[in-house]
Amino acid sequence: MSDIKIKITDRDGVAHEVDAPTDMNMNLMEVVRSYELAPEGTIGICGGMAMCASCQCYILSDHELPEKSDDEEAMLAEAFNVKENSRLGCQLHISEEMDGLEVELAPEEL
């Protein structure tokens, strides 16, 4: 399998079912950017280094995801609109185990 389906609800509440490649070492933030599901310059501002939380999302489905790294935990501790199911999209690398994942983009931090 090289593509999986992910359901992403954008910041306007519109749900998108997208194909995400598992063979390109992409992360969730890069998938959101590639489908232009957030305005340019509002997601992945730090380039995927877990330093800005602009790619924060809420995990809606019951998938087993990798544990949060110390960097991700630290960034989420300082971010706005954090919930118990918050993750940084840049820290979630696309894998076959994520097939059917459902996420919602967190509101933009203003």
C-alpha cells in the first residue's frame, strides 16, 4: 500500500478526505499544505521543527499514534487552544497504520 485515506476538517469546518502517500516520508502538516487546506503561511511556519504549533490538530479517531516527543510536549504546553487530543501535525509521519485517521485543524493562534 502506498496511499492511505485521511479525513481532515479544515479551520472553516469543512471535511476533506485526502490521499496521503506512505512512501514519501511526509508528515501530516505537509499533507495539509500539499492539499492547501490552510491558507499559505498559516501552517508549518517553523518548517516542521515542533517550534511553533501552527500545525496543531485534534485527533478525532481512535488510532494508535507514536508517543509525543519531549519537543512536541513542550510546544503544546505553550500553545493556545490545546486539548487532550492535540498533536502537532509535523510530528505525525504518515504510515499505513494511519489509514482512516480523522483530524481537525486547531484554530489559528492570533
